[in-house]
Amino acid sequence: MGWEYAQVHLKYTIPFGVVLAAVYRPLMSRLDVFKLVFLITVAVVSTIPWDSYLIRNRIWTYPPGVVVGLTAWDIPAEELFFFVIQTFNTSLLYMILSKPTFHPIYLSQKTGWGKIAGQILFASTIIFGLVSVSSGGEGMYMGLILIWACPFLLFLWSISYQFIVNLPWTNTALPIALPTLYLWVVDTFALRRGTWSITSGTKYGIVLWDGLDIEEAVFFLLTNTLIVFGLIACDNNLAILDTFPEHFPRTKGVPNLLTIIRTLILPKEKYDEERIQGLVSAVALLRKKSRSFYLASGTFEGRLRIDLIRLYAFCRAADDLVDEAPSVDDSRASIEKLRKFLDLAYEENQEEPSQRLRQYVTSNIPEMFHMALLQLPTYYLPKQPLDDLLKGFDTDLLFERKSGAFPIETTEDLDIYGSRVAGTVAELCNHLILYHTPESVPEDIQREVVASGQEMGIALQYVNIARDIKTDADIDRVYLPLSWLKKAQLTPEDVIQNPHGPSIEALRHKLLDRAFEKYNMAKSAIDKLPSEGKGPIRVAVESYMEIGRVLREKGPTMKKGRATVPKMSDIKKSVIVIGAGVGGVSTAARLAKAGFRVTILEKNDFTGGRCSLIHNDGHRFDQGPSLLLLPRFFHEIFQDLGTSLTAEGVELLKCEPNYNIWFGDGSSFEMSTDLTKMKKAIEAVEGIDGFERYLGFLQESHRHYEVSVESVLRRNFPSILSLARPEVLFNLFNIHPLESIWTRASKYFWTERLRRVFTFGSMYMGMSPFDAPGTYSLLQYTELAEGILYPRGGFHKVVEALVNVGQRLGVEYRLSTGVKSISIDQATGKANGVVLSDGTHLPSDIVISNADLVYTYNNLLPKTSYADSLSKRETSCSSISFYWSASKIIPELNAHNIFLADEYQESFDSIFKEHLIPSEPSFYVNVPSRIDPSAAPEGKDSIVVLVPVGHLLSDSEGTHRGLSKSGNSGGLETSQDWDKMISLARDTVIATMRARIGVDLAPLIENEIINTPFTWQEKFNLDKGAILGLSHSIMNVLAFRPGTQHSKYKNLYFAGASTHPGTGVPVCIAGSKIVAEQILKDSGFKSHQIPWAQDTAKSPKGGLDKMSDSSLTLFQGFLGALVAILLAYYYLVIAAN
């Protein structure tokens, strides 16, 4: 007995089934449940004999101890469950992807050569399978797969060929490809672990990739094709059933088996091609003129959806006939023709239009509207609402400026007009829902629902009028009641001349208040609708009322003749940035250049955050970063701001060599950008071919660098679907995200020494080289190819220059100004400013937090479960940093020096697993005065020693934050005794340097300043004192890293180390461009209005980040399939480990 096979389901199949079910649950209907149950039953019944044969003949085996032991027909229970869960998952994915599809328009009488070709293909495959089975040997398993699956596929193809080829590929290829690719990955892991196996001699031995036999790949491809083809066949039958009522009288609920069989045998010659083309025409009209209604109709199904489309196509056509007429007289004539059409249609009272009615439409109505009128379901719709709709059109025509006619005189007139043009349509929709529902609804409830539909329609029309005051004024129409205008001392001419005046805005709000009053009174009736209509109607109503909510809050403006919300390009908005770190300073300068009013609030009395300076008696120290890497981002931001580093007085000095790396035996290795020096140094350690392998490592690191810079550091990843971008997918396995830097380095360097030399750089990310993804070897590339730079005067010179540029652009800096909280307007659900430490409220339109992200969520915002989860995420390490004023120059030390521990891996384990200081730590020594003599008085050195240590532990872990109190016997003995750890760090550093470079620093230290994890936490609000924020592990990057925008408060954004793209000065500068452009675009800026070059920084158009109204392209679907592999691979590897 074992659980390994069961764990395959628990880890891989069930979680995705749960996700799919949760997504589709609001749209699940009884018909969907029927299809699921039917298909699962067929799958289980048809697969059991075949699978039982495989197991009994030992073609397919399970090692002892991997299954629980329960079997049926020799098939393990886990295998039986696989039949169910695969069918369930693939079916739900198909249903999700096909929900918007209107199936009747894909019916056709035509049968092309493709049907016969497919039948020949499947028949040939069956024959090949039979031959393979009869021959035995290596083709046995493949043959058994083919003779089992292909007869079903042949049958499904034969009965649904035309439907299969006509449907969008997103309904056919995509739901086959995605689960197939995912199950290929699952199967690979299972086969490699021996969870199940194929007996040698019964398979060809061909693999799709290492670990996946071709037979298994074909099996999952065919089974998912069977599932999807089966669902398509169901939808084909249902489309026939729903589209041709003359052959299949009105039915409600799930069709019976006899009816389904009748749809299968209905000859295509009996298809009503005119009806199909009429629906095609209706859908084309709605997609063009009322796309929102068409998409909303996708939540309905069957004949109800067909009739809703037919009804709204008539309304749309009637509206166009009147509005697009050449003159008012022609519009009136069109209304009269529509009245005559309705009179004739209801006089005959037939389901199908008579020849007389057809003749009338042909003679009096433009051809493009024929189908829309003739397919109106008048047989079971009341005539009065349609007559009232035409009266509403009459009202529209009364607006003639020459005669001064403005027909909406009173509130009652407005109600009547709203009832006629919108309440009527809502009433008719409710009639259709009640007519088609299988549920019996009492007559009094029906009357209440219809009446409430009228009121809801009026509410929606009020929102429409409020939105389009200017649009209507442009054509000399004013729908605001004259009595309202008179009370406000206005005339219709005033509205036409100035539709955005303050008094008119007040009337807009009055209209919206009345809309919401009617909405609130009518919305309870939605719950009394039958279940088939309740959810879809609620979705449609709420989406439209949201327009009213936006208008209430922001007011409208114009875009191509349509009222929309105001754009930032029209309104100069205020921004508050919390924190003057690099990310905040950079983002503020960018937004100021775009015209925003920006204020930066900083708790300390200096800018730069960790990128700041410490001074002591003529000595200058960089408090945080001391190596300038990825210089392109520094040059780029100044260029984007209209200046340059040189123009702002920043001089970059190149450090040569990059480092001196010291080992325990007293030897050293000099890292350099000089290839000649590197060749000599590497070959001295690794032999004659070592340099060639080094060049290979450099080439791989360069690839990591280019992909990361262009596809990660210049792109936002707002959702998981962002991973479907081609530049991410096509390079995924080229940047080695699932292998550690140590593993990648080990493929190029044979000695432990050089593996250490080329991996310690992971500490820049606050990670162990044994955990950091191999992608981060990009840091080695930028050091070895671009070199290490240092700004003369200290790293803060860069920040200082950005501050100066920002001030010239209008940024206001308020130092020594702490923020207590970000204030939230509960009515609008948006941030409306901040509350300072002294209780003062500063309002703003947009808030950006450059404070530590975990601190922001846990201390500046209302507590949430997401904030708690952030606190539990993997974080980077901390450091004990010593700033020593040396009484003399230490020539043995270069600008940058690394001292590596002999127990290399153990030292990292102490930091990242035990959160302590290693007994023998690796550490970094920076001597800024070596490259820039101004960093120390003449004849002296300034020395910074950074000793990586574990971050602070939380109280819940049985420890405290901060330093332990020595000698406090009454205190709790903790695992983090910082007094001892500081002493150990100091003593170890001095002893190590004495042993390796022959210099005793102890007597040369004139002054010492120390930053501990507690200092980092207190001074910079860094959660747990983690100096580099959240870790950059595989599940903490890209779309998995906290986003740059709050999920709920949409005008609250984040910058800095713990949000995307990540930590480090150049990365935070790159992030400033991402978040600034996100804010500009969210605020209505078009690409050409953004005041800096975007050729490399803009997000790609289309793709899966922003779905357009049009169908997905084949290329996008291919990307969708690939992202499924990516997510599956990430998930499976993590679960496996």
C-alpha cells in the first residue's frame, strides 16, 4: 500500500480542477452539469475494459507500494479517478473558453472534402493500430491506443465535422492543447519517479522529450481530443435543437436521449439556412453596434439566448433606421413603416413570417435590416412594449432647435421617455426569460418582475442620459427636464452652449441620484427571476450602473463623440510619494516631468534611503550600495528627464580590478574586465581549457543579462497571464530559472575555488548561491563585461542629481516627515491621501509608497490576510555593517574585496536557514577612498565591512526584534544574541584580514559606526531588517512578485525593492519607469503623450495582458498554451521538491 499515485492527484490534477470549477461556478447551468456527468460516464465506461486489458497483460504496470490497493477490474482506484478528473478538467476548460460562442451561427448545410479526408485519416489510423497489435512487439501499446480511441474520434468527426471546423480555434485546438501539455508534464514526472511504467518491448522507445514516451504523448493528445470533440458534438446537437423549432418543438431543461438522437439524424438539407443567416446577420450587427449586449448574452444559453439576440437586433436595427435617416421627415417615415410592420406581424400571430410580411419588409425596409425585422419573435412577445419603444423614437424627433422644441418638460416626461426607450427593452427581456424558463413562476411574481424590469430600464436610461449630456447637446438635444433647468435658472440653450457648466454638473448628479433611487427599488426583483436569468441579468445591470458610479465620482469628458471619464492629460493631479529612496525619487521626477504635482514625504532628514552617506570627521561612507552596476539604466533615466549624468555633475569612476577575492589559505583571485588578465588567472586554477569554459559561462550570463533587461526589467507583470508574452516563453528555458547559480557555474568550472568566485554575487540579491536562480548570473556578466563603476563623491551623488532634477520639475521634498497611515475613502474605495505622524491629513489624487512593501501593507494600510501572507514570504538576508575610520592607508585592500569562508555552503546555510551569523562568515570590504580619495582625509582610509547575517526573527518564532540585553538573566534566552553576533563579526573580520592579507586593523580603527539588522529596521522601516526586501526566489519574481498597483485601491501604487521588478539601485530605477508609465496610462495618457522614449519600455500591445474585443489570434493562443507549460512546470517542480 502506498500513496504516491494518490499524491499525483492531490498535487497536480485536483488543484487545477478546483480552480477551474471556482472560475466557472457562477456560469454553471443544469445543462452544463448534464454534459459533465454524461461525458464522465462515457469516459469511465469506455475506458475500463481497455485499461483493464493493459494492466492484466502487464503492458502498463504499477510498482509495489505506489497505490493504495483498492482496485476494480484490476484497475487501481487512482487510475479510475484519473478517467474522471481528466474529463472534468478538460471539459470545464472547454466550457470556459466556449461560453461566449454563439453556436447556431456555425451550423451549415455544406459538407466539404475535409469530412471525407478526416474519415480516411481516422480509418487508416485504426488499421495501423490493428496491424501493430496483431504484430505484437514494440508497436503493441501504440496500437492499443489507436484502436481504442480512433473509432470514437471517427464517429464524432462524422457527426460533427462541419461544426468542428467552423468553430473558432479557441473552442477546439486550445482546450485540447492546454490540458495535453499540462498532462505531458505530469506524466513525465510520474514516469521518471516510477509511479507507473510501460513494459519494455511493448513501446517504440521514442520519446517526445526525456522521460516522456511517444505513446504517452499520443494517449493524452487523443483522450483530450475525444473529450473536446464529445463536447463539441453535444453543442452541435444542442445548436440544432435550439435553432430549428419547426423540427423540435419547444422544450425546457435538459433534452432527452430520443431528442438528441433525432438531432443526429436530421439531414442537413432540412436546416433552415435562412434562419442561420438571419442569426449570423443579427450577431454581426450586435458585434458592431452593441458588443456589450452581445457579450452579456453569452451568459444565457439555448433558445433564450437566440431570442434575446433576435430581440436586440430588431431594437438596434429600428434605432439605426430612425437615426441614420437623411432627414427628420425620413425618420418619421421610418417609424411609421416600423409601426406598420408590427401591426402586420401581430395581426398574423405566426411563429414564422408570412409571405405578405416578407413582401412588406422587402418593399419598405433597406435590405441590410431585413433579417433583423423578420426574425423578431413576435409570436410570444407582447406588442405594447414595442409600440412604446417607437413612441420613444417619436420623442427623439421632437427635438428641433429651430422651433425651440424640447419635449422633456417635467420629471414625469423624463420617466415616460426612459420607460419607452429602455424600460420596454428590459420588460421584453424579462418576458423572454419567463417564457423560456423550465421553472414555474407564479403570475404575481411574473408581474412584479416585469414591472421592476421597467423601473430598472429607466434607471439605466438615466445613466445613459447623464453620461451623454454633451453628446446630445452637440445634436441640439437636451433630455434634462425643462422644470429642472428653470429651477436652476438655465435654459436648453445654456446646456447646448456649455454642457459642462457647474450648474449642469449639479443636474447631472441629480439625474444620477434618481437613477440609483430607481435601481435600489428594482434590484431586489432580480432575485425573483428564474435561475437561468438571475445571474446574467445581475451582471448586465451592475456593469452598466458602474458607469453611473464613475460619473458620480469623476464626471465626464468627451472621446470621439462619447462621454467618458476625465483623462489625466486634461487635469493636473496631485501625487504623494512615501519615501525618498531611489525608487521614490526616480518615480517622482518622471511624474513631475509628465505634469503631475508631486510631493515626497521622507521620515529621515536625508534622501536616498539605504543609498545614503555616513560622515565622520572627514571620512565618508556609503551606507548601503557601493557598486554601480547596469549603467544603462542610470544613463536612461537622466536622458528621459531631459538631461544627463554629466550635465548633473555626476562623474562615474571605473574600478579596476573589480575585486580581490581572498581565500582561507591566503591566496587571492583578481576579478577583472581585462580578458588577458582573466585568461591567465583562470588557467592558473583550471588548466589550459579553463578560459574557454569561462567564455562559455560569460556567453550564458550575457544571454541571462539581455533577456532579463529587455523582457523583465522593462516590462510590468500585472497578472499571471503576463507570463504568456513571447519574449518570456521563448526564453524561459534559456535563462535557467529552475537551476541555482551554483549548479550553472558547476557546469563551466571544475574547481570549487572558481565556482565560489563566480557565485558569491548572488548576495547582491540577498540570496544564497545554492538557492538563487541561475538567471542571476547576469550580475556576473555586467561586472565582467561593463565593469564596476563608482560615482565620485559617493553613490548618493546619483540620488542627489535626481533630487535636483525633480525639484526643477516641481517636486516638493518634505524631509523629517513621517507617515502614520494611507487614508482610504471607503465610499469610493480609493486612497485619498496620507495621515502624517502628527495627525495631519494630506490629500492627494494618487499615492505611491516607496516604503518597504511589507511595512506598507502591515503598518500604513488596513490589516488584511494578504498583509499577513507578505510577512510570511521568503525574505532576503540582513547585514552587520561596520564603518571604520582608519588612521592610515591600507594598500593591501583594493576598492572592493571579498573574503570567502572555507565552509562556503555551511556559511550560507547559517544565514538563510538558521538566520544567524556563520562561525566563519564570508564578508565584503569596501574602501571608497581607494577609488575616490575624497572619501577620507589625506593619508587615511574609509573602510566599510558588510557581514551578511540572518534577518530578524518575529516574536511568533520565539525571538524578539532587535539586540539582546547582555547580562539580563531575567530575559528570554534567544537564538539571536545580537551583542554576541556583533562581537563575533568584528573579531572574525579582523582576525581573517590579519591572517589573509597580513594587516591588523584593530589598532588602526579610530572610529566605528555599526548598522545592525535592528538599525536597518528602525531607520528604514525594513521588515525584519532584511536589507534587500523580499527574496528573489522563483515564486517571488515576475507575476508572482507583489505588483506595482494595489489590487483594491486602484490609485495606490508601489515602488522599491519588494515590488516588481525587484531589488538593487538600477532595478529600482527601472521599476520607476514601469510604475510611472502605469500611472500615466491608468490616468488616460496615450503613448504619444508620455514625455520620454518608450521604444524599449512599453508593454506589448494585445497579448494576454489586455484582451481585445476581437477573437484571440492563433499566435496568442499558442502563447496561452505555452504559458500553461510554464505554470505547470513551476508548480510541478516546486511540489516535487
